[in-house]
Amino acid sequence: MPKNLTRPDVPHAIAPPPIPDNRIVTLDEFIIRSEKDFEYATGELTGLLRDIGVAAKIINREVNKAGLVNILGVSSGNENQSGDVQQKLDVYANERLVECLQNSGECCAVASEENDDIIPVPGVGYKPNHYVVLFDPLDGSSNIDVNVSVGTIFAIYRRISDPSGPPSREDFLQPGKRQVAAGYVLYGTSTILVYTTGRGVNGFTLDPSIGEFCLSHRNMRIPDNGQNYSVNQGYYSKFDLEMRRYIDHCSDQNYGLRYIGSMVSDIHRILIHGGIFLYPSTRKYPGGKLRLLYECNPLAMIVEQAGGKAINTGLKRILDIAPGELHQRSTVALGSPAMVDELKAFIERYSALPI
Ligand code: AHG
Ligand code: MN
Ligand code: MN
């Protein structure tokens, strides 16, 4: 065990009482109670999850009044590192998250869809920090101007560089299976924060009357099978043969097509009702469009923790992919285990055939 993890002064022998069924449990209370799940917990991870909860409330406030405060539309002359147009709310959400994580100084660096490189975070006082946080501050941002649900996605890793030195890119380039926590916030008909620390998935709905996220979806489990598939079918002719055959099969089976265009929203529906989400290679994005580190990995961890599966179209488990770059893209298929297995069979059967 690395020396910096040893905290003999922090006893974990006294477990707090179980969370009762019959009263409101806030996100903060839940996080603090769950700290006992982590051996040698120092409170940093707890603090990080709370920081993200605070940033989510601030972003939620702005998303909700977006039409009133001149924050809709494209940010002036801005494109992010991937060449995507930045919306004003992308920029706003990014700034709030960076700010919340920097102010608390609980992590040593952050990385975002909206920033080219990692952003080191100075510690508060003399305290080496052990975690890095990656995020997509606003997912589905092309939906903002039309009042359709958007989200925030985050992933937390324990750094692998020496905690007494500066953070490095390698701290972020770890396979998704090393995530210590991952989650999303969905700014929908209600606002919900869903996260996992590798011990199941729980969801917390924001109660606007008290300004707190309250436990509403305990131990979320994805249905084994589903009746819906989620893909941008407008690109059908640009998909590989095996994907077209699988989509034809979904249609033959009378599965419903549901595609919101905010991955967070599509995944949230799938977590609750079952189904499969696909973003395969297209001619424009031969390696897939979605970003491995802050879109695919965190949502793959959530889906797996809820009993689902997540693979790329090369049939590799998303969480096993060793990343090479911060903004790397990946193809992705995730959701109900039976549906992912069925897709896998189509890929095995048709991928060797000529297109
Ligand atoms: P972002 O807004 O963070 O750039 O992400 C958009 C992503 C994802 O949320 C969504 O599923 C997908 O892009 C939609 O892409 P298409 O419009 O190509 O279907
Ligand atoms: Mn996104
Ligand atoms: Mn985004």
C-alpha cells in the first residue's frame, strides 16, 4: 500500500447506522455516511463529490433561467479543442465546475471537454491531493436553445504521479476501470444527480424548495432487456454493415427508437427503462464521436455498476481501453446486458462481410 494512503489516525471501525427508508436523505448526508466504504478515506473524495453537487446546483440555476438572462446561443467566436462550437452555457458550466473544484482544493488537477490541457489545482494549505477530476460540463449543449434536457458528466481518478509533485497528464490517461467515482447530473423535467463509487448506483433529485439533492433512486438497476434503441438513425447510410443489420433487426422487432441527442438523457432513460445506446463509427467520425475519458468512461462505469454492459464496436469493454490522449474519441454501445450481447452477436456475424 502506498505510504500516503496510510491513515492510522482515522478509525473506520465504527460504521454509521444504515440509511433509513422513511425519511429524506440529502446527498451530503449520503456521501458522508458512505465514506466508511473507503479504506483509508481521507475525506477528499467526499469533498470532491460535494463540490460537484454544489457546482451542479449553480449550473442548474443558470440552465433554468437561460431564456431570461442572455445566456443562450453560441459563445462569441469560440470553438473548443475538438472544433465543436461552444455555447455560452458550455463556457459558464465549465467555469463554475473549475471554480468549485479549485476553491476547495480537494483535487490536484482537472480536465474538461472545454479546455485543451489539464488544469493544475493548487492545494489549500499544506496537503497533498490524491485525485484528479475530468468532466463534460454540459452534455447535449446543442439542445440548450430549444429547452431540451442537458447534463454534466464527471469521472474521478486517484492520481498515479507522486502526490508531493505536480500532477501529470498520465494521471488522467488511466483506463476507465480505475475510476474511483463517476456520475452525471441531468437537468431535465427535474434535476437529478446520479453517481457511483463502485458500490452500486444511486440517484438524488434536486428539491428546489430546500435547494438540496435528496436520495430518490436507491441502488439503481438497469433492466436486463429493453424495448428501445437509441442512435442517430439519420446517419444510417454512413454506418458499417453490422450496425445497419442490427438497426434493421431492432426495427423488425418493433423496438422503439428514442434519441434525445444528449447522451446523459438517453442513458438515464435506459438506466430506468432498459434499452441500448449506440454511437458507432460514421464517415465523419471513423473512430466514433464521443469522448472516451469524460463521456464514455463515466457512463460505462454507471451502466456496469447498475448491471449493464458497455463496449466499443470492436467488442472491447470500454472500461478496459487504455487511453492515449485526453480528448480521445471512441465508438460506444451500452445499456441492457441482453441487448448489448445481441449487438455483439450481430457484429461477430456481419463485420467480416463486405459492406
Ligand atoms: P456535447 O454537447 O458535450 O458536445 O455532446 C454531444 C454528444 C452527446 O451528448 C450526444 O449523444 C451526441 O453528441 C449527439 O451527436 P449527434 O448530433 O451526432 O447525434
Ligand atoms: Mn458531451
Ligand atoms: Mn459538452
